[in-house]
Amino acid sequence: MARLSHREFQHHGSQVRRESPTGGEPASNALWVRSDERQHTWPDRLQQRARRGDNWQMVEFVSPSSQHSPDSGRPATEVMPELYILRHGETHWNLAGRMQGRLDSPLTDLGREQAERQGEILRAAGADRLPLLCSPSGRAMATAALALPGRVPVVDARLGEIGMGAWQGLTREEILADRPELADDSHPFLWKFSAPGGETVAQMQARIAEFLSERREPAIVITHGVTSQFLRGALLGIDVSAMSGLEDCQGVVYRVAQGRQDRLETGLPSGPRSRI
């Protein structure tokens, strides 16, 4: 079975699944990947395929929290460094229930308070001087400026929110008026990957995997709801379905290290799970 590192996990437009396309129990360290080989170039060491079926290829997925591939530039025993992951503060579109995606809206007064509170949490944890990585969206940058005044973040487009294509700017009710079948989807965010012209699950996984493969030291990461769930899910080694159990509160900090997540907060109540 071929090994697939995070850096090699860049099959945009491919399909990914944990269960075998021919049935059977999923392997804990394996993924099935279906890709158009005319468009995707795989490393030579992935040409050795032990199992295939209907263009599905079984590869061993080298988790960022476990071993790394020999060509990743990191020792095989090295684990992912500690990350402090923040979701931006509440925005006006969060309050209105509108899907922001790659669009933007300003922070509300509560959102500004939440960002300042996140700064307090980071200082209390002794983490406020760590490298600061941030989504390029205005709401994330505003959160960074309020949480850590004077710090200049490193902007990374891979930390941006899920692209929701034609659904950006719409409310869930407006989307359901056109796609009523989505009301039956109990998963809190998978339906968002159905947006016309939007991002796919595989594309989200690929950019998150690439981002994590480059981490060499502890850092603060300011991002978004769904992106945070994918980041933390990858670090915790859980699949997309299980990510539904990961909250995406505002005004708190999620510390993830050695396969464990801790929610850091002040004595004030954290914001509820809210829409993109």
C-alpha cells in the first residue's frame, strides 16, 4: 500500500473516502482516493498500487499528528507542534444568518469584545508571542488586530473560509427555498459543500493538509468556523462525519496538541455556534 504524506495530498477535484469502494471495514490509517490521472501527477513511489477498484486507489495517509513521510523533511517520530486556533469574532452577517464564505462583513460590537477576550486568553496561556497566522478575510484580520494589538500576522489564504459560490450572501432559508432536500441533512456543515461553484470537501482537505505539513513550531491560527473544524479534525485524526461534533464557538481559543483539544476561555460566556 502506498504512503501519502500531507504535502502529496493535493488532489484537487479528487474524491476521498475512508471505506473501501468494494465493501469491508475502513482501515484506520488508509484513505481511498479517486483521481483523474490525466490531470494529476502522483509521486513515483505512489505508482506501486497494491489495491485498486473502479479507479479507486488505496493509500496510507500519514497523519500530521503521527509519523511523517521520509521526504517531508521532518523526523518520523516528530509530532505536530501545539496550535492555538481561533475563530473570528461575530460579524453582522453571522447575526443575520447570511453565509459569508469568501465574502465579508464587519465585526459586531459583540464580535469585537470576543476578539479582545481571545487576546486575554492567549496572554493568560503565555501564548500571545507565538507566531501569528491569519486568514486574509477582513473579519479575521480585524480579530487579529483586536486580540493582539501591534502584532503583524502572516496572512495565509489556506486559512480562508469554505468557498460557497452562488450561496455566499444568502441565508439558509433562501438556500432551502431552492434546495429543500438539504433540510434533511443533519450534519452541521457538509451541506455547505453542495453550493454551485463552491469548494469541495477534497479541496478543503487538500489545503488544510498542505498548511499542516508546513508547521514546524507552535503558533496562533486565526481562521473561520468550517476551516477551524477541518483543521482540528485533521489534528485529532477524526473523519469528516465525526467533525460534526466539533463546536465552532467565537470568543474562545482551541489549543490542540498531541492529539488532544482543550477549549480555553475566560469567565464570560462564549458565543454560540453561529453560521458562516
